[in-house]
Amino acid sequence: MKALKGKAPLLALAAAMPYSAAAQNVTLEVVSPSSVDPGESFTASLVASVSPSASIHAVAGFAIDIELLSDAAVVDSIASVAFSELPDGTRVTSVENDGITGIVSGQWANIAGSNPDLTTANPVVLCTFEVSVDANAAPGSTVELIAANPHALGGVFVFDASNPLQIISVPNDGGTSLSFVSSLTSVAAPCVADVNHDGFLTPTDFTAWLGAYNTQAPECDQNNDNVCNAFDFTAWITNYNQGC
Ligand SMILES: [Ca+2]
Ligand SMILES: [Ca+2]
């Protein structure tokens, strides 16, 4: 895991003064697809849920860390962080992202709650990001991602429903807590019989295999012996009949 770094976001500084809030918990869950093919990318979401729902007026911002719990070799990169935009057009004003792991922060509200009329869903998608899986990732390996609180000024910032001008820092303010739920995405076995990579097994894959055979393309090697020869024709039929 990389060392944490980065500046504290503005909201974190604004929320640095301790505040005794109504008891509430924010759960941060990373949501991702159940499986992915080697060499492909998937979109993961960071979703915040506030409980009890009545205690929150709006989400003001966040500064959290995205961490990769599984083997780093399975993942090439985590990038293209995108933040949710609220219906009124407001959006985050600061972003930090240092690659595979690092602090991701953003805010919707102005400092000190000067626009407390924000409305937001609960749960709310804080951001999404693209995860690129290594082309050589072993089938059955997993990608597990989790959010974490990066430092004393990090966390999720919400407006208190009973005092809408007051920003609450979760988990740093009294009575608040932050929980984390990780995602788990399995790397699927590649569908080698799908020679034309269109996601379907059809007779056109045989034509594609002939083309791969004639050009000695990697897709020719259906029995995975690193050689392209006539045995791969039989292997393609076997792989085709097994299905994907
Ligand atoms: Ca195909
Ligand atoms: Ca072969």
C-alpha cells in the first residue's frame, strides 16, 4: 500500500473544530462488478450511506483513501475519478488522486456551509473510478477495493439536519463513526474460443481462428502451448463446445 500523502481539503479544515453532533454513522461501500476479464476495465463506485437518514441535511464533501486490498499485480491502474454532480449543477471543487491508491477528495458545498440548501440522495454516489485489470491476471484472482479514512482531517462531511449551517466531520466529531465495506471482483477465465472478441461464440469465430492461424496471431493458440499449429484447430472445437 502506498504511503498516504496530499493536502487536507478545504472542507476538512473548515470542519476541524470539534462539534458534538447527533449520533450518526456513515458507511462507505465500494461497489464493483462481480467479474471481469483479464485485460479489461471496470467502473467502481464509492457509495456513502448515512444512518439515521433523518440526521443528515446534505453531504458536503469528503476526503478518503481508496486502497487495493488484493494483489497489486492484478491491477494496472485506478484512474479517471469522476464525481457526482447534484441536480442544481453544483459539484466538487477539488480533486486529488495519485494513481492506484491515494486520497480522493471533493466537495459540493462552500466552506462553512454558506450554501446549506443542497439536497442529496441517501445513499449517494460520491465518485466513480475506472479500474484496469492486468492482461496477465490469473483467472480466479480477485480485485478487492476499500475506502479508508486517510488522516485526522479526512472523512465524510455532512450538514447536520438540526443545524443546517453546521458541517459535521465523520468520524472526527463526537457521536459519529465511519464504516467501510469492500468490493470484490473476480478475474474470469478468458474465453479463448471467442477469437474475434465480440463477446459471443458463433461460427464466425471459426473464420476468425483461420485468420489467426494464417497470420500466426496469438488467438490461434487454443491449447495454450505457445505454438500455433493444426492441433489448435481441434482445441478450438473443444473450447467452442465447452462454451464460455
Ligand atoms: Ca466471437
Ligand atoms: Ca497451440
